[in-house]
Amino acid sequence: QVQLVESGGGLVQPGGSLRLSCAASGSIDRDYDMGWYRQAPGKQRELVAVSTRDSSTTYADSVKGRFAISRDNAKNTVYLQMNNLKPEDTAVYYCNLYMFFRGDYWGQGTQVTVSS
């Protein structure tokens, strides 16, 4: 069993910043990918950023240069620093943990709203 607990969402004005955190607990393999996805109303869930087991990172084009993903393996925690937020970043953000032999695990989601 794996649990993912997210925190850090909220309401922010355009141009502002937020930092999301996701802590994983339970039975976790040594190697895993962790990342963030988001889903806006009426849209499909999309990848925002991922940090892989070999420490490489991937970002959606729409967030490159504004968002930064990082991880603390000792704490099984991943972070998403979001800067220069735009109204189109408004969505529910979901933490994801992927293990090769066990598949995907998801957090409950945290709302991010960018509005003046």
C-alpha cells in the first residue's frame, strides 16, 4: 500500500508563486519516478513535470522556465515550485508515483487557482 499526501495549493494572483509538496509513504520500491499532473475543468489530465529515478526531469512546454520540480529521496517527497503563475495554470494538481513493476499511484489532488 502506498499513500501520497499533497499540500501547498491555494489561491494566488497572476504573477505569484506557490510551492506544492507531495510525501509518499508505505511500501515503496528503491527506484521510482515522481511527478505532477493537472486537470482543469472540462479538460483531460496532463503532465506538468516529472522527476525520474535517474534524476532526469521533464516539463510540459507550457510551464518550462516557470516551474521547477525537485525531490528529496530520503523523505520520499517531491516538490513543485511554481513561479509567474498564469490564470491558465488553474487546475487540480495531482501527485503521481510510478514504480516499474507496480504501476501508478495518485494523490487526492490539490486545487490551484490563479485569479485576481
